[in-house]
Amino acid sequence: MRRFRVAVALAGAVLASSAVVVFGAPPEASAAPAYQMPFPCGQVWSGQTRSDHSPANAVDLNRANDDGDPVGAAAAGRVSRVANEGSTSYGRWIEIDHGGGLTTRYAHLSVQRVAVGDQVSPGQLIGNVGTTGGSTGPHLHFEERSGTSAVRISFNGSQILYWGTRSYTSHNTCAANNPYTPQAACGSGFQVIDWAALGSAGTTYLLYNGSTNCVATIKSTSIGTASATSAFLEVQGGTRTTDSGSFAYYAGPVKKSAAGKCVRWGGSVGSSSYTSPFEHCG
């Protein structure tokens, strides 16, 4: 499978949003969820904040060739908005209600994968990075909000840099105390392009390195103790390859080249399993 994408430098990108710019001392959220970066475990993203952003406490998140990258929920909640502002403001965007007046917003998406009323778990796939709305290139505009105001953002319990640019590593969907990431399982050069949560048991990931697909299932229960875990990958028109057994940390990697073809992928931990349709074609 090949992915054709355009890298766009966005160090000076400005969001043309209808949201109100927040001046003065920003409000702070109280009793906020343990928000994580809205990206798969282990990914490194550059986050930019600036005082002339709208709203000022939002962050623009970028990395090379990020157009189409998967976006996950920063915390558990209920989808409260799925909207499309066309060529202005947020473009395609999603809001998740985390209770107590606390919400998160995800803007400029190319694809929205949830509907209003959906309950989402931490890290669950909700959309893909894009450049819709008032955007000059692919990136994710992200906000943490309390009531009607955007508040300063924290990832994994730590507030991000205001004002400027800094790199952050995602801990979203990382299995607690599991030392292995999907990148560690698949090897150097692989990047997560899709994933599916297996309840609280683990997560199965699809990765790609420019020529080869890789699937790994990372456990988040019974870590260090051998238990039934699997990962599989199937190229359309070919046979399925599965790594299945009693594993202490993860199943896989299962690797295949799929130039010009679609793939079906998935995995399991215990009784929790996922099987994708044929997708990621090209």
C-alpha cells in the first residue's frame, strides 16, 4: 500500500475561526479529565501556541506528512457536536463532552468518524487530520474548554508551552506499565495510520513505513503474564497471516506489502477482538 501525502510547513499558520479570542488571564479548568494527546501512543507532534490564535489557548499540532493521520479522543466522553463550517473557521470539526461543563474540540478534519451521541473511549478513532476550513495546510487545531471558554491545555497531566512551539510525545492508549509501543513492535520507520481499542484489554494497530504494512496488538491487561493475544493482516486477494498465541506483552508484528491493494487487519486480547473492512487502499 502506498500513501501519497503533502508535507506543509505551518509554523506561521493562522486559524481563521469564528470563535472568540480570549484576552487577559486565561481561565483554568477545574477537575479536568486526564487529557492525553489526540494521537496514537508514541507519536511525536509539534504543538504551537500563540497569543493571536483564535482562541488564544488553542494549540495547532503538526508533524511531517500528517495529512490523513488518525485523530483520537483525548479522554472518554460523549460526542456533542459534529459540524462542517465549509471553507471557513474550523471546517470539519468535532466536540466531545467530558461532563461537568468540560469539552474538547478537534478542527480542520478531513474525515469525521463519529456521530452526535456516540460514547467514545480514550484514544478511540474519531477522525483524520486535514486542512478544511480556514486552514493553510494540514494540521489539527485542538482545544480544551470549560463552559464557553478555551482553557490552557494539559497533556498527560502537564501544561503545554505558552507561547511558542514544543514537541510532545503522545501517551494516549499506551497500555499502563506495558513497555512496548506499536512502533517498538514493528520496528524503526513505521508510523501508526489506524488503530482500534479492544475495550480495556488492549489496542490493535495498523502501521506503515512507506512500502510495508504492519499490525501489532498491544496488551493493557495481564501485562507480563502470558495470555491469548493475536494480530493479523490480509491483503485483498491474498491469504491472511496471523500471529496468535499466549503472549506477555503484544502479538505481532505481522508485515505485508500491499501496493495498489486494500488490506484487512485486526487482532484480539482474550475475548475482545477487532476485524476491519478492506480499507487503506492504494
